[in-house]
Amino acid sequence: MTPPPSPKARPSRRSGVLLAAATVVLAALVGCGAEDTADRTTQGAVNPVRPAAPKQQAVHGLPGMPPVLDPKDVYAADRPNKLSPVVKDFPSRVYVPNTESDSVTVIDPKTFKVTETIPVGRQPQHVVPSWDMKTLWVNNDRGNTLTPLDPRTGKAGRPVDVHDPYNLYFTPDGKHAVVMASLDRQLVFRDPHTMKIEHAEPVSCYGVNHADFSLDGRYFIVSCEFSGELLKVDTAKMKVVAQQKLPFQGAMPQDVKMSPDGKKFYVADMMANGMWVLDGDTFGRPKLLPTGKGTHGLYVSRDSKEMYVTNRGEGTISIFDFARDRLTKKWKLPQGGSPDMGGVSADGNTLWLSGRYDSEVYAIDTRTGVQVARIPVGNGPHGLAVYPQPGRYSLGHTGIFR
């Protein structure tokens, strides 16, 4: 303990007053205010030069696209429970399209109970949030329709005629819906509200199905499942600008996801049993990172630190650490299963996945990897949507939010 100063060390009241007066005069002479006096050093310097804060490089995004919040993290708007005013009053639900039952099962995530089963068109593949987040579109692939669901009421609207809607995305500027017409071998750009065709871009690959957009939104990478290829598409021109064959015999690419910093794309491959890692800007030769048998879905955690990778063929989920650039854990479903597509809860604590071949849905605690629920649904559950989720706008699929 420091001893108190001796009486000789204590300044007199008179000297303290004189010192204060001198300080006021000096401040008046140099024209400094309260803010400036706070910057003084013990040597009496005024307004010392401070190092400038590092500036983040601006991202020149696709015209009309909402500005990137953080160039180092494209998912910065997706933080836990950071719900847009558009969706904050929507009831929390899990919407499960059952491809072989032609229905959507609705689950209350708080009780893990099925609340409703909604009949839709033939072979619903995905439930997709619209760009403005006001509508959920059910992709009835063989029914050649999109069924709109109102996420406020859970009611289905009148189906819209759309041919071969295997999957559905939205351009970052909100100007176009992009239908992945897998069998038609087209990327069909449509009005995002009426779904009227605006441009149909033919492709030479087979099975276009999943995609994700670059940090600036100016291009997107598309997987071609049945020919083992990748496409690079110019968003504004609505044109395929590059194409490559994956370097694996029998490759079958699935889900596509971008790294938080926008420097890499990851492509799940259920036959190569891993995910391809490539630079989207150069569109160079990708490298394969093995994860598990039947790699299928890719989902980023709410803190942007990890990605959950579903291995449908072995009933596991691999955890990929972005900063360490490697796999760190693997969670195994008890009693096995076929984890496929899904999404992360608004609070980030639960990973919801469809069990494609087991007519069930899995709820997994992201903090422990423990399965907390296993819920029976219809046959062939596929691209389920957890809704609402944080974010400013939707790029489609089962919920890619920015």
C-alpha cells in the first residue's frame, strides 16, 4: 500500500488556485475547449497527433444493392436475433417441404411440435424467402408452380405457374428472381414479384441447382449437379461468363457458400465426399477438402466463425473454422440419419436439418453438437427454411441473408 504524502508534499490551497487560474489563461490563449484540455499530456502538450484509425476499403457493389456493412464479413447483418422490422413480428417456424408427400410440414421450434401440414404442388424441393423477406416461395418442381406462403399467417396463396422451379434465388439488388431450371438447362431471370420471365439464359451443363453471390454482388457461382461442373454468371448482364469441370471423376456438386471475407467459395460435393474451395474472382482450379460421405449442405454460424457441413451419407455434421481454415469437429447423429438441407435458428443456438431419406427433421444444439429433437415429417424432406432469420434481405435458397 502506498503511504500518504508528507505534509510538505501537499500543495497549499493558494498555490492550487493560482495553478488553476494559469491553466484557464493558457487555454484561452491557445483557443482550446473542454475537448482539447482532455487531450493534454503531463508535459503540457495540446492536441497531440493521434494515429488515424484504419480505413476499410469500400466495396463497389452491384448498382442498387444495399451497401456492404463490413467488407471483412459479408454476414455482418446476420447476428443473433438481429431481425429486420419487416419480419420481427412473424411467428418463429420451421417450414419443411416433403418432396414425396407434396406438402409442407410446419414446426414450432419452441415446442418441437408439428403445428400444420400444408398441401402444395408436386415435388416441393425448397422453401425460399423472397428478397424483401415478405413471402416464402415453395418450389414445386414437377408441379411447375411456386406456392406463396404468408409467414405472418402461415397461409398459402394461389400458385404461380413457373416451369421447372427446382431452386430459387434473388439478385442482390432485388431486381430479379433467378429460377434454377435444372431439367430445362436454364437460368431463368424473372420479375421477383410476378415471376414473369425477363431473360432465360441457356446453360450447357446438367442439373443447375445451387448458388451464392460474390461480396460485391456482381457475379454468382452455380453448381451443376449432374455433369460435375461450375458456372460463373455475371449478375447485371445475366450471362454465363465462365465454366469449368470439377477435377474429380463422377463429381456431384451441391450447396454453394461464400467465406465471410468474400475471398473463397465453398462447394459441397456428395460424390467427392467433401467441399471444393475456390477463388471466385479468378475462377481458378479448386481444391478438395474431405469432410465426410455425401457432403451436401453448407450453413454459416451466426458469429461468422464457423460453417456447418452436412454429410448426408454418414449421418454427421462437420465443423469448419474459417479463421483456422480447417475442420475442427464432427458431430454424429444418434441412431444415424441423412442430414440434408436446413438453416440456423435466429438466436444461432440450433441447427435445423431435414433427414432426406428418413422422413424426419433434426434439431442440433450448435453449442454442444447434441441432437435435441428428432421430429417425424412427410416423405422426402428437403430444403427446409427456418424463419424468420436475421438479415436485411434474402438471396434465396433456404435462406442466404445479407
